[in-house]
Amino acid sequence: MKTIEVYADQTILDLAMQHYGTADGVADILRLNPSLENDPQCVAAEEREAGAFYPDLRLTPGQSVLIDDGGTIIKKSVVKKIERNVTTYMTEEWQEQLVR
């Protein structure tokens, strides 16, 4: 097991892809981290119910997250050292630019 830190604009899928090499890691992260939280500002901005967990919204930065780096879910043929944090969360500004 290892502990990693959530950085700004990361979603649970970002963590799974960065540390497991596959979206299958989402279930493992949720199992190991039942208290994982979304960024409250993001939840409010999206007008969603507070207290629930939303996998498509960014996580609260600074949270410690357990990763099973010795598990069978990790795709060793896919995972390589990523030099920066994976972030796929898109702000409304970026979404608008894609539509244009």
C-alpha cells in the first residue's frame, strides 16, 4: 500500500488512471478510501446534493488516498512513471471552448 495526495482538479478516474493504469482502479480506490470527498465548492457549483460522492466531480485537494500498489488490478504493462498529475476535470470555461 502507498498513500498519495490528491492535487487540484483531480477526479477519482484521474487517480485510477495515474496509479493503476486502468479505470478498474476506481472501485479499488473507493473500497480503500470510504471517506473520499468531492471538493465542496465544486459540488455547490454543480448544484448537487452535499454529502454524496460524485465520481465525475473533482476531489478535495490535499486528501490522503490509499493505493494498493501491490494489487492485481494494476496494469504493469500500461502504468509508467507519469511526470505530472493527471487531471481530466473540465471547468465550464474549457467546455465552452470545446463547443466552439
